Amino acid sequence: MQCYAEFKQAYKEAFAELNLRLQFELETEKRVEEYRGVLKAKYGEEVKRRRKFNSRVVKYLPGSFGPLMMLEPPKYEVLASESVTLLSGLKLGGGAEGNKPDEEEKRGGDTL
């Protein structure tokens, strides 16, 4: 009987643990989405700023400056380090085949 009681307790604790892990992933995913928005906005501001500068100043610089001054700002991505998470398993229905995320899920969203 002791083994059954331990099994029952382990099962109960496993569900509580899975809930904590899911909450962590949901909160982290929310923060990542917020930060993606910040990065996207910053990128747009920088593109605008560079273009404005270039339209004002580049025509007065030597031609060799042109390629350097026309560079766009770098883009960054915020990704999960693991391609299969608890959330992706739940979204895809779980199981061995269900835990394989498509390319969009692997990337975790938009490129910034």
C-alpha cells in the first residue's frame, strides 16, 4: 500500500510541476512578444533616422562612403533555445510526432 500512496503523491506533484512549467513558459512567451515589439519599433526608428541622415548628408560625402552609409541596421531575433517546449507540445497535441514544431514555431515568431 505504501508504494501506491507514493505513486499517487508523485502523480499529484507531477501535475503541479507541469502547471508551474507551463506558467513559466506562458509568462516568458508574453515577455518575449513584448520585447519583439520593442525591437521592431527601435529598428523602424533607426531605419527612418538613417534614411533622413542619408538624404541630408550623403550627397556631400565621397562616393566611397556610399555603400557604408546605405547599410541597414542589423536585425535581431529572440528565440527559444529549445525547439520543443511544453507549450509547443500542447499546441500540437503532444505525442512523438506531435512535438515536432514547424519552422515558424522553431523561430518563435517574426524576425526583427
